[in-house]
Amino acid sequence: MKPTDIAVPDYFHKVVDCQWACPAHTPVPEYIRLIAAGRYGDAYMINWESNVFPGILGRTCDRPCEPACRRGRVEKEPVAICRLKRVAADFKDDIRDRLPKPPEQKNGKRIALVGGGPASLAVARDLAPLGYECVVFDQDPKSGGMMRTQIPKFRLPETVIDEECDYILNLGIEFVGGKRIDSLKSLLAEDFDAIFVGCGAPRGRDLDIPGRKEVAKNIHIGIDWLSSVSFGHIDRIGKRVIVLGGGNTAMDCCRSSRRLGGEDVKVVVRSGFEEMKASPWEKEDAMHEDIPIFNYLVPKEFTHDNGKLTGITFEKVKAVRDAKGRRDLVPTGEPDQHFDCDSVLVAIGQENAFPWVERDIGIAFDKYDMPLVDKTTMQSTLPRVFFGGDAAFGPKNIITAVAHGHEAALSIDLMLRGEDISRRPPLIAKMLSQKMGIHEWGYRNSVSVEERHNTKWAPVETYINSISVEAELGFDLKTARAEAERCINCDVQTVFTKETCIECDACVDICPMDCITITTPGDESDLRQRLTAPAMNIDQSLYVSGSLKTGRVIVKDEDVCLHCGFCAERCPTGAWDMQKSLLKTAHAGAGCKDECRAKEVA
Amino acid sequence: MTYLAKPKFHHPSLPKNEVGFTRRDYEGKVSTLCAGCGHDSISAAVIQACWEMNIEPHKVAKLSGIGCSSKTPDYFLGNSHGFNTVHGRMPSVLTGANAANKDLLYFGFSGDGDSASIGLGQFAHAMRRGVNMVYMLENNGVYGLTKGQFSATADKGSRSKRGAVNADTPVDTVSLALLMGATFVARSFSGDKRQLVPLIKAAMAHKGAAFIDIISPCVTFNNHVGSTKSYDYMREHNEVANCLDFVPSRDEITVDYEEGESAKVTLHDGSVLELSKNRGEHAFRDKTAAMNYIQEHQVKGVIVTGLLYIQPEATDLHEHLNTVDVPLNRLTEKELCPGAAVLKEINASLR
């Protein structure tokens, strides 16, 4: 195995599991340390720079970071990263004077943004401070897109949405609410230098089974219904409600129903409980509100009494794996199950729809009727049209939409400056030694053994009858600090210098996780077998040194490293050092262009 | 030097031994020795050996004298008995403890100052008496606690960190142990756990006085050019006499050396030492040959490590004294004062 090239920024980036997993690559440990230090405003700004909506995401993020969190491999559960983000948002001081100011002089370039959701707002936020004139169009009167229309207020208060959308719109962005773009062709005809399409996946999938037409007035499409609830057009639902579907929209539908008069609310899902698309915590939250989830039931027919909905008949199925290991749902042969109900919410998926994009304007579509979009640049086949968020590759989540927004903004900026947009500026990486003394580091290297803390919830009777009273209260500061201490600072990297190593074994002996081995060289699969502790998690890198004095090499398995710095503390020669890696993805702006050029010159 | 205790978390695959402990369970307090001290490596080797030997920590006593070496028992086997004695007096206190309770496993930890200077006489007599113990001498050739003066094991001609040349003849502790009647004599290097751990295990299984001299570089005062006990010097001048595999009595012997390449030694408890003869023939059961072997290599300027001598059927202090099977500390008044009738019998037998 060749020595690890730590000069490649991705090497250490990958060690910071949470940051690597975050689509927007938020420097998670950095802001968690700031929370532990009581610097909530600073923690918020780090988030704001990367993920644009800390307050919103701190309540609603899909948290790809948490399953990736190294803590989850060291003990039982990951750090509550998402809810710590909320702490930064909830407890920050006024940060408005730290935000970019609208530029006094515009650069003369105009950008149209279709849809006022997270993707478009992220693009606008990155471009407006650079002097671009951004115009955001949305069919709804207010900005925020699905964050406002599809996430119920008891999970995400309107004040938080207003605050964070305003931070962006106040950068001198024009928001045109209540205007639906019906033709991309005519938008292209206007004087925009680039167009970004961030219109989401606006069409909820319907369920065409017998009885659907007869009882249409009692059946609602989940996302449309949530949107109507959000804007106050709907404030009641039947007493007995069945929600069909197993995703997060279904969870929002059932919990909203409980608050709008639904007394007997059920969720019925085709698949098994574990396979449901909803996040585990969202399922928990629903069940916490006395909403049962029924699995392995496929809806067969809406039953009715002369057009009055009486319920739904379900066929019982079981999961069977075929020879290739694919799961199939086959009828069990048991008698059908019937549930009575007064209202049905169908939340079985969302689809993209581009009826407003003419097919003769140069934008190519694939066989699924999705636009062809470059995965890196977010550019469509019509160079000045970019896509992002759910509109680009189908329904994902807010944080992915934000990441798309950053990339699209970068592309638009490069394009309008006449650069090649396929050449992406590199990750900005800085390494900073944390050594302050013999056993003193610039970060807290004692490892908390506390288990994951739960956030506080309001008593159920205070919120269960209101669509807008926030149910989860988040962490109080004391718990937040304790939870922040659970973070093991994976961005404080173990950096090895082979020239000074005297092979005294001190690091090998002290490492609490048996991560380090001094051994004869070998190829990776061989090395993984014969380390102090076998390195069986092949997703995690081995950090291999060059040849030491004795011809052996030092191998560090990154998998369960506690980043406690004991190897560096016990090292008599400083061959191990703890260095903080500051890793930032490049956003739209002058810096990245110069950096690209500098790299080329070099 | 760290003030923080080692975090409780351990590798998810960390295995347990037959008595239900992980290797981490054999650890002690966090070391306060200098970073990179060879002694810490030896502590790690003892931890590994005890874990592999399925030792129950409460059946171990670790005794030491004074010095950096003698601090080390605090850094492993935190659940065992410990006694930090007066300077150089570890052997006599250990002899006393062993006399009182022969059922414990005895580790004696000492350094070159503790054993080759102030405690030289104690060391010699413990070997001579065959006290059943593992005597580990952590040998770095300097007085680390008093800032790096030459110790009695420093080689003639070696240089101190400040450049002074040692004019005195060193005490060769392995030769002395052989002379004084130790029945298990080995030398090893703190930087070579693959050799050290099996040696410690074999010494634990040996009944009688087992002595291991371990070259343990002092990173602070004796790891420079001119030192003969530095990491680099040891690696350049180490002559590995043999490679040892220790096979406990209950394990099936699976090590398979070809005839002529290896030798088997069966210990009193049935466990087996498998020795591969690396370089040259070394008759490790022949005391005279062992002494010659050591001397010859010393002349050549190389340091031989490995098992140097063993007398597998050795006897210990208790056999020499013909003590009862029950440890003396467990004898009650009933056994010790058997009554007037028994006294009368004894007296009668002497008339």
C-alpha cells in the first residue's frame, strides 16, 4: 500500500464523517465546538455560510450527517448534530450586522430564479452579494417554497422561515410572489443572463383504485393538502383519517390531521416498518402522538355508501425475496382488512412536472421526462439554464437543494465571467496545529462518555390541538453543552511525520481504540487483517506512513479514532501532531476564480 | 505526559479472554513517565501477556523499589496487589510476601539503579534462593529521576547526554543472574513486543526465579548518539538468539517447526516453549554454554536478546524449605498450635 497523500484535501475531509456526508459540507465539529464555548452567533454564521438555513435545518434536516457520525461507531448513538444546529439558531444574538450587505454597485448581470424554495434562495444568496441582480419568482405569495408550504408549523414556526428567508431577500433580491412561470420560452426572451430552475417536485402522486372518483371530495393529495393547511385554506379534517404512504410527508400529514380534528388517525403503509422512507425520528414523533402505523397493507378499494366515503379495503401482503435478493410484496392470502374512515390523505410520493418547459428550446429531457442536468455544474443542455433542488434529479431534501444551489451559483458566476464552468475550484483546506503545551491543546481532548441527550418537548396537551404551536422545544443550554461535548472533534486530525518517528511504540500502546500499528508494509487487504485491531470497515481509510527507519510503516485505521490526541501527547518527538483541518467548499465569488488560476499557473 | 485518563471507550471488536476480561481491563492508571519511555512499552507488554494468560488480576502481586522503573506497576494491573518498597529492597519484601502466600503470581519490577546499585545484594539473593517470581529489570543505563547520571549498567565508553564518557565497567545483570542461580534468564528490548510478550508469558509459567533484563531506552536522558541503550543503538546491535512461542498446557500445540530448526521445552505445568533457533546454536539448557554465548557476543559488541537459559524442572524457595502445601498465611491457630498432645508426641520423638 502506498503512503497516504495527506496533501489531497479530500483525505482529511473524508475523516470528518459528518462534514463529508453533508451535501453542503457544513464544518460540523467546528460549529459544535463554538456551541460548547457559548459562541452561538459564531456557530450560526458557520452554518449560515454552508447551509444557508440553520434555523430551518436545525428542525427539519434529513440529517445525513448523523448516521455517518463517528460517535455512532464508538458508542451507541451519534451526536445530535441537527438539534445542536437549532441551538445555534435559537440562542444566537442579533447577527444581522454580520451578513453581507447588498452591493452598492450591481455588476449588470440579471438572474431569474424560478421557484422561491431552498435551492433558488441559496443561489440568490451566493450571487446577490457579488453584484448580480436576482429576481425570484414563486407561485405562492411568500418565499420559502416547500419549507413553508409542506412542513407543518408545529415543526417549523413561521417566524423562523421568515427570518431566514428575509436574511437572503434583504441582500437586494427581488421577490415576485404569486407569479407562476408558465413558459420558459417567454422567460428566456426576457433580458436574463442566466435562469435557475428551482421549482421543486410539485406534483403529488395519486392513487387510482376503485372508488377514487366517487369519493374524490374526501381524498386529498398529501403535499397539496399540507400547502392548503399552511396557507390557512384548510383548517378541518374528518374525525377518522387514514394517511396512505410511509414517507416524511405522510408523517407530516398524520400529525397535522391530529391537530385539525382528526381523533382516530392511522398511517397505512405497503411496505414493512423498517423499510419506510420516513426518518426514524419522524416515525417516532408520529407514534408519540398516538398515531398507529400499519404495515404490509396494500390499498385495494375506497369503499363508499352512495358517494360517501366509508373506508378503505386493504390486501395483506408479505415481503418475499427473489433469487436476486430483490424484495417483492406478495399477497398472504389472508382475508382483506378494512379500515373505516372519513378522510384520506394520499402521501405516496412526489413527481416532477415541467409542463411549462417547452420541448423545442434546447433543453433535452430523458426517458423519465426529467431534464438532462450535469451533476456537478447543474447546467442543462441549454447553457444559460440551470436546475437545482428537487427539480434537478427528483425529490431529495432541503440540504441537498442548498448544495445544488451553491454549485449552480458557482457555475453561473464562472459562466458570466467567461470561465470554463467544468473546472471547479478546489476545496479550501487549511491545517492548523493545536499544540499549545506538553499536554495542552487548542481543543478539548477529553472524551465525554455521556450518552445521547434527548431534546425537550412541550407537554402534549399544550400543542396537540394547535397546528402552529411548536411541539419540540429543542435543547436547553445545559443539555446542549453536554451534547456538544459528545462530539469527538474529528476535524482535529492526527498528522504523522515519519522523519521524526523513533518507533518507541508509545502511540500504539496508549491509543484507547487500538487504531495504530507499526508493522511491515503490505497491500491494503493484507494490512487490514494484521493491525492491532482488524480494520474491517472498508469505507474508512487507512493512513499509511512511508518507510520508517526499520523498514516498517505506521498504519492508522481512521475508523474509530477518538481524536483524543493521546498518540500526539505520548509521542516524544512530535511525530504525531493534532492539526485542525479547516475545510470549506468554494462558493461563488472572486476567490475561487483566482485560486483556479493560481493552481493552473503553478 | 498526559493528565487525562485514557478514555473508557475501546475498539468495538476488542475480544475477551477466558476469564471474561478485555485487554483494557488489565490496564492501570495513566502513566506519568516521559512520553516515549521504554517502560511504558514494557507495561503494555505485561498487560498483553496477562490478558493472553487469562490471569485473574486479584491473584497477582506486583512489587517494586524506587525509580522510574519502580513507578511502572501503577500503570498496569490496576486491580492487583501492589507494594512500592524501599530503594533496592523489592526482592526481600517480595520474598517475604511469597513466603507468606505462595499462591499469588509475583512480579518484581526494578531498574538498573534499584537492582544493580543499591539493591545488588538483594537481587543476587533472590535469584540464589529461587523465589518463584518474574523479576523484570527495566534497564536504561541512566538515573532518569536524578537527571541522567550513568547507572551501574551503563557500558564503558558510552556517552551521557552532556558528552561525559563512562569509565566504569558495567554490571551485566544477565550474567550475574546466571551466576547466582536464576533458573530462567532472558534479555529483551522494550521496542520488540513480539519477542517480549512470549518471554513474559514463559517467565510467568516458570516455577522458580525467572529473570528478564529489558533494555528500555530513556528518551529524555539516554537516547542520543553515543548511548548504547538508545532505540537506534539497540536496533543496530540486537542479536536475536531465538524466537519463542509460548504454548500453554491446555492448548493444542500447533506450531510446527522442522526438525533441527526448533527445540521444545516442557515446563512443570505442561506448557511448552517452542524456540526457533535463529542464528547459531545456543544450548539454552546448558548454563556454561549460555554464559559463553553471552560473553562471546559481548566481546563482539552485540547485545543478545531472547531466552538465554532455562532449567525447566527448576524448584523454588518453598520446595527448598519443604513448606506445607497450604500457603502459610492461610494456616489458622488450629494448625499452628495443634495442642499439648501433639507437642508431647514431638518431644517424645526427639528423646
